[in-house]
Amino acid sequence: KEDLRASGRSILSDLGLEGAFGINRRNNRVTIYLFDFWSSVRVTYNLQKKWIKVEDKRFRWDHFITGLHARGGFQQDNALNDAWAVIVDLVCLSFVVWIASGIYMWWLLGHTRAWGWVALLSGVVTFIVFLLNL
């Protein structure tokens, strides 16, 4: 995986491109997605035929929104990507605190325990069903 990222950096450098990127390899094709918050470039390199194609992708809101979910942590050298990673971490921490405080409050209110068990077990079952269908 790290060799693939190093190859991606080298390809981008040869093309005069830089920035945050994702990379994958399928069969004889390496695809690099170079992105920032407002635009993206797709670089496709065919290993067998030795050709490369660079495509400037136009801005689309649906790609922007789904791209926010695909950003990978703090590996990219970009302040906006780092800020987004911090925001995602804070939201995840908030969810954990929210869930823990809800369980604590539910436990303290004895008259809600029966429905609380139903909700808690329903959540666990739903999680398992989603996990098994990934």
C-alpha cells in the first residue's frame, strides 16, 4: 500500500501535480484521485499499454458531499483536510458522549427501563444486520 502511494506521488510529480490524493490499483490500471475541497482531477495510468489520461472533473455538489465522507484522516498535507478531520473526530466523540449520557440517564429513570431495553436491543440488532450486509 505504501509503495502504491509512493508511486502515486511520483506520477503526480512527473505531471506537475500536487495535493491530497487517493490511489487504487485494479488489474493493469492505476487510478489516482487528486482532490481539494472544490475540485478534483482523475489520473488513470494503464500499466500494460503505457498510456496516461488526466481528467479535470467539474464541480458537482453530489461529489462534494460524498467526498466529505471519503476523506481519510490526517494523511494529506492540506489545512482544510486537517480541519475537516478534526471536525469529524469531534462529531464522533460527541456521538459517543451523547450515547453514554443517554444510557446513564435511562438507567437512573427506573420507569423507562423496559422501553429502554427495547430501544437498546433494537439498536444492537439493527447494527448487527447492517454489519452482516456490508
